[in-house]
Amino acid sequence: MKPVCVLGNGQLGRMLRQAGEPLGIAVYPVGLDARPEALPIQQSVITAEIERWPETSLTRELATHPAFVNRDIFPRLADRLTQKQLLDQLSLATAPWQPLTSAAEWETVFSTFGELAIVKRRTGGYDGRGQWRLHADEPPILPAECYGECIVEKGIDFLGEVSLVGARGHDGTTVFYPLTHNLHEEGILRTSVALPHPDIGLQHQAETMLATIMNALKYVGVMAMECFVVSEGLLINELAPRVHNSGHWTQNGASISQFELHLRAILNLPLPTPVVSVPAVMVNLIGTAVNLDWLSQPLVHLHWYEKEVRANRKVGHLNLSDISTEALKNTLHALVPLLPPEYANGIAWAVEKLK
């Protein structure tokens, strides 16, 4: 099988490499400043763990590589303006939105969207950065350089947040995991729960939406779609053209992980629907030092990224899965004293989702 070069050498690239090893697939996560001649680029299939990148000698060479899968799709989805325009063109439901070009538009924004508006940078900005929540009864304080570089959305009073992780093969085959329930705090994903038997209506709606997007783009590989759950169904929040944090539970909770599924798709290997037969929980480890006592719990799988621990930085995750929801809940309760206090809310939320 051809080797795979992954543009970006963070934790997603690392986990793609780990997923390739049992299959005999050589995966090379590469930093943006890597020397092209030091890598088997010409013989490789190229993928990415990031949506946007600066111009370097490596990215200049990759720009014309014939096996750079989804190369022209990344910039289209990395820009929230062109991403939203795509969803509108496909008649897929999102929060009402518009480009934000000047401060003179605020009166119109609030009269159209109501009391709460969410401003997002068109490019960059994730885990709560590059985003602002602005209320109609407060002066809209926003850095001047944001105008023309942001979109603004109506704040949604949602019932919950879910994501769908799916994949599309070169032949147009699409496969999906069950919907993942997600809890974000300050814009950062804290906890995810996946159930083997999701709500049939929401699952079908999500699969139809994501298949429509992937087919329209002729996308190949894993894509994640984050959605708000509202009374009418789903509103698409954002797309990620790559493996995704909310799919990490698949490493231990599905027959095929999202990382292996992505490699299968881009290398044109068989792409069956992954089997998910038990509930699964993922707890993000954010700015928290490793605690080997977590491993005293037999259901806990620790995935540690070997990154320097800093505030608000994702440094690892814990996966739990079992046929017994009671065993899962008991393990989550046992983790509470082994984690900093700020994890208690996310764990209580996961326990509630497992009922």
C-alpha cells in the first residue's frame, strides 16, 4: 500500500499514524516547515489534519501534488464565509447568518437576529478563540480589524449539541457512525457520549445532510459535521474536513476507528459501516497533567498526546465503553476525585446522557 503523508504533526496526525501501523500503512505526519526531499512525498497519498496552512517550501510542493486528496476543498471549508455559502447553496439548515463588514451594520444585525449574536472569524479561531458573544443591550465591542474578516450568526437557544462523523470513498460510498452528543464549555469540547441506538429521525437527517455535502464536494475521507439540536431538528453549525475531536471515542467504542476509516477511504480500501454495539464516552483532558491513577479503572483507555501541559490546551483524552451503562456510570463517578474540579460538570452530564 502507498504511504500516507499527513500535513500537520499534531495529535490527529499522531493518531492517524497509530491507526496505520496494524494495517501495514506507513503514515508520516509532517510539520509545515519539513523539507520535501526528506519525505516520500512523490510516492505518497497526501492528506491533512489541519484546514489551512501558510506557504512554505513543503506546501508549495504539495500544491501541485496529484494525490493530495481534497486539496481544493480545504480552503473552501476553512473559510466560514465560503462554508456557509456552500450550505446555503445546498439548502441545508444553519443558524441565520451574514457577513460582518462594518460597525454600521449592528442595528440591522440585532433587529434581524434578536438579542444575541455570535461573531466568528472567517478563518482560524477554534476552541472558543476568535469568537465573540454580543448582546443587543450592550455596546458591540469588537476589534476593528474584524470587520470584513468575520461572519455573524443568530445566537441559537438549542436543546443540545451533536456531531456526525462519516466518510466517503472514491466510489461515492458513504458510511456513518451514530450521532455523538457533545458538551462544550467556553467553546471547548469537554465530553462526548455516543449511543449505539441514536434517535432515528435525527440520525437520518444528519446522514442526509452530511452525504449531501460530501457528494457535492466529491470529498474523500472522514468529515465531521457539528449541529445544534432545535425543536425542528438539526441546524448545521460547522464542518471539519478531517478526523475530529468528537470522534475520538471511536478508537475504543467502534469496530473501526475514525482514523482507520479515513486511511481506508483515501487509500481506496474496503469501507464497511463501522459497528457500534455499546455506549461510549470520551473525556477531553484539557490543561491537566497526566494522572496514572486513571488507569486503576478497568474501563478507562488513556490517550496521552505527550504535549506540554498548558491552560486550555488539549493534552489527551480518556475513552470508556462497555455494554453496561451502570458500569460506565460507576467508572465516571470514580474518575471525579481523580480529576480537577472543573471536570465534574462534564462527567455529570455524561452520566445523565447514559440513562
